[in-house]
Amino acid sequence: MDAVNLPIQVISVCSADGQLQPLRFRFEDESHAMHTVNVLEVVDVRAVTYVGIEAFRFLCKAEEGGMRHLFELNYAVRAHRWNLLRRIY
């Protein structure tokens, strides 16, 4: 799973100043197995606008199945939806 665009379930926290931070997410793979991923650190957050759609991109260090990976998550503001864009490594 390198470059995918999967809808995911996310547990996140919103700080008092309005900053959003993902804590944990889960997704279903091709074989319909559920994977839970714990976010260890948010490395970078960027506000992006693509074709008029406002979103935030999160680059996260996370742990899945005992291994650490770097994931890129997308949060679409108006749709209130999270997507897993890709696992970088």
C-alpha cells in the first residue's frame, strides 16, 4: 500500500486554539482485514486547496503491527472526511 486514497476512521483531538491532531486511525485492506494505527508524532501539517476543496494534509509517524511507518493523511474540511493518501515507508 504505497499510493492509495482510502477512507479511514480517525480519532482526533481539537485543541483550544482550533488545531486538529489525529491520534489513531484504522482502515480496511483489500482482504477486508481491519488495521489500527497509533499516531506517534505529527511531523507536518499543511493547509491545501485543490480545485476549490479546502483540506489539511498531515504527515504522521505512526506504529502499525509493531513497525513504524510514515503516513500521509488528508482531512477535507467541508466534507468532514479523512482519507489515507499513502504510506511513505
